Amino acid sequence: MQAKKVSEDPDLLLSQIGLRVMKRRQELGLTQKELGDRLGITSTNIYRIEYGQQNLTVRTLIKLAEALDTTAADLFVG
């Protein structure tokens, strides 16, 4: 059986983005609450993003990237 491509599995993509968000947040020494405060969302939402449970809009992805001092492309493709 051939493994699914990320483009064929949005849940896998969301999980990978979430892991990149978590890694970058930790590199910056931020808590989920602190990152949420930067974005105007709750720490619960940050948790859901980091664990691939929250669908992301392009706008949210861009705001995340700016708050984490990185690019949306880096969060999207690593």
C-alpha cells in the first residue's frame, strides 16, 4: 500500500503545521497563552492548532507566522 501524500490528506497537513508551530513557539520560549495573546485568541485555540485539531485559514496562518517571526511558507512546508 502506498503512503498518502500530504496533499491528499488535509489532516496530516494540519498536524505537520501544528508541530512546526509548537516547535517554533518553544524555540522562542513562549507559552501557548503568550502566543494566543499575540494573536488575540485563546490558549485552547493554540493547543488545537498545535495538535492538528483546528482548521486554519490563510489569514490565521499568516498571523501565526508573524507572531512566531517566521514565514507562512516555513510553517506550511517546513
